[in-house]
Amino acid sequence: MAEACIYERPETQWPQQQSLRRPVPQWPKKQTLQRPAVHKTPNQRCQVQAKDILQCGTPKITRAQCEAINCCYNGQQCYYGKAVTVQCTKEAQFVVVVSSEATWPKINIDSISLLGGNDSSCIPVGITSTFAIYQFPVTACGTTLIEESGYVVYENRMLSSFEVVLGPQGSITRDSHFELLFQCKFTATAVEAVVLQMSSVPAPASVAALGPLRVELRLAKGACKNKGCKNESRAFTSYYTQEEYPVIKVLKQPVYVEVRVLERKDPNLVLMLDYCWATSSHSPVSMPQWELLIEECSYPIDKYQTTMIPVENSSGLQFPTHYKRFVIEMFTFVDHTLAPQKDLIFIHCSTSVCYRTPGNSCQQKCNRKRRNVDDSRKMSRQSTVVSSGEVVLVPQMPATAYPLDQ
């Protein structure tokens, strides 16, 4: 249980929407290579729709040979699975095949590029709706040469760009992104491929606040799973407990938020969300910040706008006006270089209450320049700020790499 605090927010000046692409990245220092764990089971990785099947290896490849290079075999042909596959040929060529389902949410395969840029040999040799296929000499596209005892190692990197939305007090992205470090090792008698995936991590939580008015912010555990689902109130059938935090989310995954008044039984009391925002740390006044709601209206420069979910009289709640609900799509903060490094978000809301009378319905309306609710109709103009625990963003990036010796 957290103490409520008084937080006065200056009037917001809405900025013009801006959309930037990430600049040329600054590569991190070399790290020790490790073979990554495969996050998808073979059955999941090989569940490729017939229209998306991409042949792997030669037409006469056997099942054993196909599986040795981590491709899938359906009894008739060898094909690439829903992952990132890196292969090295004895002709000193890299073969890199990236599935759009290598991350969740799906990666935009048009956003992928090699370290060496867009030279003719470095662009994909083929692109389908599901896969991007790269094949290039191990000496091209920015590949570096490393000599180890008994080995000649060729190393390269692949990354994806992503869209960044700039706000007046912070910047965010909701696009999946990854960086992939891969190698070909050559000896006099063998060829070996090694891959290291590099990724970031983020997730969610909730708490209650004490003050003149007790208000609680919590995250719902449910989900509106059907495509085009309209009844999002189903998401609010259960809630995360304190022991279940941090809650794990991926980019663009819905985060369902509920704010409620505690220990009040007046049916004319109406909870108001004056202002809701997100930060990358516990403190509601820390920077950076991202606007979520102003007087229950969505932040206009965010194309993935926060959505209020009505709490109807039919909800089964004793006092529906004591509740406010909304849903956001998970994002991550980016730093001043537009690199995604803020992997935790905390949700905050500044709340107040309105007393409903025949002349005042306490309904907030969007598209207004200023609040036109008479302050005298407020029980208090002091705002109670309530906050969630951390929301952790976790990208899922399965990757595999095996030598190609067919």
C-alpha cells in the first residue's frame, strides 16, 4: 500500500506529431558468444502455412540432412521454420533467413539491414510476405575477420530499424526490434556457424494509495482474446496481486488498467481521471514521461491511443461511478539517441472526485481547450496520485544457426 501524494500538473501544450527512424546505431562492444536457447518447440517452429513455405537445401536433401541444418521436414520437402536461421556454405557464403515471426510482435522484415548497409550484395536476395533471405560472401557487407587458434572467424551483425514517436517529455516506440550477431568459423576440415542474439527486456504491476480519499490503481489479468473483440470488460474479471509483479508484457500487447475509489458508499460520487501518464521509474515526477490521458481524453500525437472502457450499470459493480478503466498498448521508452533502453514503465494517474447533481452529470468531454466544470462542484481540487508497479517489456527472439554442408 503506497501513500498518496499531491501532484500539480501544469497545463499541457500539445506538440506536433513527429515520426523518426532510428539513426545509424553505435555498435556495442564485442561480447562472448553463446549458443542461444531455442524458444519455440520444433512443432511450433515448423508450423508454416503452405503458401509461405520456403525451400531449404537441395531438392534431394534427406530428413537427417534437413534437420542437421535446423530446417523443417514434412515428409516431402525441407523448408525454413519460423525463426532466424544462419548457415555457412563451404563456398564461403553466409545464408541468413529471417522469419517475420522470429519476434513477438512480428518483426517488419523490410526494416532489417546488415552492418554493411545497402550495397547490392547486402540486400535480400529474396523477400516473401513471411521471410527475408540474405546470401553474401563472408568478406562482404561489413564482415570482420578474427583469427583464433585453428580457426578463421568471419563475424557480422544484423539489426532492425523502428519507428520512434517524440513527445514533449519523452519518446517511445512500440515496434519490435532486435540485433543479431553471427559468425562463420572455417578450419581446414570443417565449417561451423555460431549466432548470438542480442535483445532488450521490459513488464507490469499495481498498488493502492492513502489520502483524504483512498484510491487504488491495479492491472487486470484478463484478456479480450477474440479478434475485433468489443466486450473488453471481460478483461477485468481478475487482477494481479502484489506477489505476481512484475508482470511481463511484449510490445503492443494490451495493458488493462483500473482505478477505483475505496471505502465509499455514496452513489453520487464520481471518480475523475484528471491526468494519466507513464514513466520509466517509480517516481511520478521522473523523466522521461509519456502522456496517456488528459481528462480521460487520449494523447493526440500517439496513433496507438489510450482507450477508455465504459463501466456500465450492468457491470455488476455496486457503485460503477467509483471506477475508471482504460487500456494502453505496451511500449518502451527510448533514450536521447533514440535507442530503446528504458525497459520498465510505471503508470500514474492524478485523480479527483465530482459530486453528481441534477445540474452536473460529472461527464468529461474531449476536444475542449479548457476544463469547464465549476470547481465549486468538486469535493476537493487536490489531486490524489496513484501508481502501478513496474511493467516489464520482454521481446521474444528465437534464433538458430547451423552449418550448411550440402
